[in-house]
Amino acid sequence: MPLSSTLRSSHVLWTLGILLLLLGWDALALDLSMARWFGDAGGFALRDDWLLTSVLHDGARRLGWVLWGGLLLTVWRPVGGLRALARGERAGLVAGVGLALLTVSVLKGGSHTSCPWDLTEFGGLTRYVSHWQWQVYDGGGGHCFPAGHASTGFAFVAGYFWLRETAPRAARRWLVAALTAGLVLGLAQQVRGAHFMSHTLWTAWLCWSAAGLGHALQRRAQARRGAVRGHRGMVPPARGETGRAG
């Protein structure tokens, strides 16, 4: 089965449409304009705010790991809409979340982009360099693009792809919850000066794309196994196998 046939055209169009909007955001250089809502030459006033740091950063990160661990347990002990999935599909869902997290982590690890609070405009020592200038160092610590913390929520969009056929209502709820969580966590980091808004938006797109691709690959593998089993079932027995028993 071609990979394209396992990807719905509507999802491909949404993915490409949002990609164009993200490119437009970057082209208009809206990151700095939005960052100035929360920071100035003196820095970001809410950088060390208790709610943003202890709850929406540290606490949310721990909760994310707990949820992923709980999702892993549902491979053997499914609950809710996950009961409609076969065990292999539940394992695929867990892997889909992991793939989204890994995609963001790998890109973040190789990024030279520094955080807003590192920029001279906001009291730091680093000059602003677009994250599209991959080989240009801005003088800071880098590793700030995309937004790793927002992926704690966005990675769970994988649930939408795995549940959309067997439990569509649960899939939509899962999608809304994951997008809302990721956006809230991304905005919290934006207010603190830890990320630009584009970092959060690109993280959402990357998690959506990685999860969708992971689901398509699993469906393709399942289709291939089914085709092989079907082919074996149609193979006629070898000569002598149908003769009378001696």
C-alpha cells in the first residue's frame, strides 16, 4: 500500500495550510513584536513567577511523563476509547507520542537559536538571529528552537490519529486537549521569555506531522502483513499434500 493512501487528503491539506501560515509568521517577523508585550530592556518581569515556573513548567513536565507512563500501561490494560484499539495499535500510539517528542528534541539539540531572555533587547548579551539561519551562531547558548516544553502537550496529538476511525469522538477530545495543553505551556514560556511564539507554533506542527507519519507507517506495515497472509492463504498446496493418507 502506498504511504500516500494511508494519509487522508484533508489532513495533508491541513498540514500544508498550517505550514504556509507558519512561514508567513516567520516572514513577517512577528516574534519580536509579541515578545515585547512581556519583556523590555530590563528583562521579563514574570521570568521567575511561581505559577509559570513551578506549576506550568516543572509540574507540567512531570505530569507529562506520568501521562506517557500511564499510556504505556494501557497497552496491556486499556481504558475508555483505547479499548477499541488492538494491542499493537495501542503500542503504536505510545510510539507515536515518543516519535513526536524525539523529533522536537533532536531538532532542539542541533539548534543554534537562543532564547528571548538571552537577547540584548531584553537585557541579555545575544543578538537576534532567525532560526532559519541554521549555520549562524547568535553568541548565546542556543538549543531554544523548537519549544521542547510545549511538546509535553502537543506530542499527545498522536492519540487523534490512532483513535479517529474507531472512536472519533474520543479522538476529537484528545486532539483538543493536546493542542490546548501545548498552547498553554508554550504561552507560559513565552511570557517568561523562554521562547518566541514561533517556537511553540512550529512545535505543534512538528508533533502533528511526526505523529501522523508514524500512524501512516504503522497502517502501511499492517496492510503489508495482511497482504502477505492473504497471499499465503491462496497458495495451492504442493503436489502430494492432497493425496490419500497412507
